[in-house]
Amino acid sequence: MKFYDRTNELTELERIRKLSFADHSRMTVITGRRRIGKTSLIIRSVEETPTVYLFVGRKNESTLCREFAPEIARALNVFVPEEIRTFRSLFQYMMELASHRAFNLVIDEFQEFLNINESVYSDMQNIWDAYRKKSKMNLIVSGSVYSLMQRIFQDKGEPLFGRADNIIKLSAFDIVTLKEIMRDYRPEHANDDLLALYAFTGGVPKYVELFCDNRMLSVDEMIGFMVRENSSFTDEGKNLLVEEFGKNYATYFSILSAISGGINTQPEIEAALGGKSIGGHLKRLIEDYDLIVRVRPLLAKEGAQSVRYEIKDNFLHFWFNYFDRHRSLIEIKNFSALQTIIREDYPTYSGRILERYFKQQFAESHEYRDIGTWWESKDSQNEIDIVALRLEKNKAVACEVKRQRKNFKPELLAAKVEHLKHKILPKYAVEMRCLSLEDM
């Protein structure tokens, strides 16, 4: 698949590189979940400029340095002393080089030093502080374990806290880019195919690339490609998260599985987990791991009791709902049965994801100042799928989301909107809409 999007990020990285080369060294941190395209972005941003690329594998420090030395020698056409066997010495050597010439240093999977030699970070801090102003290095570090990268650079007790000049968190492709990709790779696609790509990948570039490169871009083709023997999707969710959570991942997995299945309030989740208290787990899933969000009715106050939890990542939402929940079918290699379950459930499942799609589309239009769902905890009959407040004063949009427009009952939405206006939007002119597959 060709390189898509990332225009803003490339512009920013070019700006930083020029400053680093012309003025003095800068440190940029690029984070984001695995498969989001961090390495591809970085490599593209440093094209045609002198670059040292170091991948931190989980190896002995001396072994890593022995592998790094020829990479540095080749990239910069310099001699690297063979006796260098610590990253501290290697980094100091490169900073000294950068005092005489400008180049990029990319360190990928930077968080792995926590498993190799944690003192690398304090060593780097001391060397960076000593050489930064008198050298011209464009240092870019990236890592896929979000919680660890947060800790390394944003925990006040860590040596590299405050050292990053820029922190870029890479997100999934936006809807405009997904549409462009579908036009390029399947011009005859139906809107349902676009919705499936969004539902199954959430716009994560690696998953989109797999579908595109294998020309699997209809709903049925995507399901068949994901659910088969030796599919890379089968264990992807577990592989993504076990390193984040560590050995005690079972409770986190149970919480995410419950949320993906529609059990989305704290009391409901605790009941599903046998009465286990999960307040701390929910807090960490939000703040440390950035995997779920706390959702309140639109305009509800911060302390309001009406709270639901949602998985932010579409792929993980899908993976827990099907691959994790039906693990027994995968273990006995009954992939046809799992395909049938997903295909039969798809109209219902994708209907819920369609609501998420339109919320994202609203947000990307930059025409609204607040977007959400509205409901009353004691009266679920009054729930409205999307309520969005326009930038213009006292104007709002209330939307019912249906896969098929024929299922829309305008009189029901009108009654809900009257109730909404009475409760929280008394001075608003509220436009009513039905959003369906046709509106994608």
C-alpha cells in the first residue's frame, strides 16, 4: 500500500529537523499504539538526510552495541571504536560527532531499555544536557508500549522528564483518508464496505494495508481474511496488550471483554466479574493505557453519576467481541463457525459502529464545539444517538443513526428532541436528522 496522510506530522518533523541542523539538537518523541505507522512516518521524514536508525531489541546491552556500531559507521561513514560496549559510551560518541556535523538519530522501541538497562535513561539525560546546545542532532525516539513511553517522558520522577522538545502522538487514519484508500483500491465499493473497513481496523494503517495488499475489501472478504487459519488477526489483541498490562492482564482483559459486549457501567462490569472491585483498573485503563474513555451524557457535569465506558480503539473493540469471546472456536480451528457468527451479527454490530463513525465525521468537520450522546439514567427511552452543538450560538443537531433509513421513525425523534430541549437546551434551535449508510 502506498503512503497515505501524515501531512501535518511530516511538516512538523521537517520543521524540527531544520531547527536541529541549523541551531542545536532537539529531541522528539513519537508515540502511538503498535501498527499505527510510527516507523514508516519517521523513515519518510528523514529521507535523503544523514540518518542513524537503531532498533532496540530485547538483547544484552553489549550485544546491542556490537550490532549498533556498524550501523552508525555505515550511515555516517565514520569509524566506531570496537571497544564501545555500553549505550552510554555509544550515545556520548554520537553526541560528540553531532558537535561537528548534523544528522538524525532514530531510536525505535525506546522503552525496551527498561528491560535491558534502566540506567540508560539517566546516562542519556546527563549526556544530552551536556551536549544539546553545542551539537546538531535531530534525535527521534519512538515506542509502542504507550504506558511505558508515558512514564519515561512524562513522569516527574524519571530522568528524561522534560527533556523532549516535542511529543507527537500518532493517531489512526481519519475518515477522509479511509475513503481515499477505498477509492484507490476498490473503486466500486459500497458504503457498507467502507463501514466494515472502519469497524474492523479503526483506520490503523497496518490492518488497512493488510486488506489492501491482499485485495480483500468487501465485507465478506474482510471477514474471511481475518478469520482463517494462521491469520495475523487471531492473536493480535493479546499481543498488543499483554506487554502493556504485564503478568496481571486477566482482569484488564475481562473488563475490556465486558465493555465490548455492551456491559459498560461500573456496577454492571463489577457484577460480570463476580463482584470484583475495578475502580482502580478503570482509572488505569483511561489514564495510563489510553484504551477506554469515560462517557457522560452531553453537557453532564464532571461528577455526574450517569457514566458509561467505551473502548476507544475499533479494532480492539472488535477483537474482544469476537476473537477473545469465541476463543474456543479458534482453538479447535472451527473458523467457518466464527465467520458465520460474525456475518450474522454484522448488521447489528456495524449499526453501533456507524454511530461512532458519524461522531468522528462530525468532529473532523470542525463545525461543532461539543459532540456526544444524550440519555437519562432513569429513562432509556429518551436516548438520542448523537447530539452536536454547532459553533454558532444556540444551534444544535440531534441525530438518530440507522443502517437503513426505512427504520427511522421521525415522530419518535421529535418527541425525544422536545424532551432534550426542555431538559438541557431550552434556548436552542435543534435540527433533526436521520443518518444512515447512505450518508457516509
